[in-house]
Amino acid sequence: MKKFISLVFSLLLLISISSPTSASTNHTDNHNHHIEHHNHAYESFSDTSKSKKKQDGDFGVLYVPCPETGTKHQMKARGTGKHTLTNGSTWIGNLYQCSGCLMTLTTYYNYFNSGERPNGPGKYILASAPVFVSPAGYVFSGRYTLSGPATSWITGVFGSMSFSY
């Protein structure tokens, strides 16, 4: 009887080590799922070691594709965005608008100014505009809150955007 129990225990141990549900395989699977999810819209709270930079404005959403195209937002330079903040002050920044879904982004630093680009977007506001914004810029009604400062044009929500004139 002891040999039978020992044999069963050994078989279970061998199966659990070679099973795809072992801890080492799960780590690899989670890594692969992270890459797979990087191409889909989701909010990540599980991989905080790499994405949690709340003070840099890079926390949370890793990749949000344009709902109209299903790809990166095609952000076109649109001049100046003027926003009224929640405290009543006015904030002016560099305005970009997605040519697919019309989402807007107003940043402190200018993506196309090589002297400012290494600094990242800085403080920013994501907003929706009901219409196509002309190159003259846009005045946003309502009250907005500044996000950031973001330190990179390619991480966090900015990883889902391509910028052009």
C-alpha cells in the first residue's frame, strides 16, 4: 500500500511539474498575454512594475486604438488648444486631433519642436471635440483637468498615437 501511495504521489508531482499550469509556465504565459494585450484596449493594473508611473502621467491605459480605424490614433497638428480648467484659469497648449475619431490632445510641449520633444508631452489634456478642428486651433468649452506631466511621447496613452502635420 505504501508503494502504491508513493507511486501515485510521484506521478502527481511529475504531472504538476510538466503541466502548463506550473508557476514558471504561467509567468511566460502572462508575459505573452501582456504582449498580446498591448495590441488591444485595456487598462492595466497588474503590471505595475513597468507601467505605474503615476507621477509621470504614464499610469493606466497602455494602448487605446482609435475606435474608427482600430489602429493608432492619427494625431494631426491643429495649432493651439485653449481650455478652461476646473479652477477657472485658462490653459493653452499644442493641439493635435485624431483624423479618425476626432479625439483631441493638448500638450504643454510641442511634438514637432526638437528642443522640446525629449521632454515628453508634459502636462496634457485629452478631450473630445464635436467637429474637425481647423489648423487655427480650438477653444474648448467646459472645465478640464490637467493630466501628467508625461515624460515620454511613446509610453502610456501616447503609445497609441502617431503624430504628423
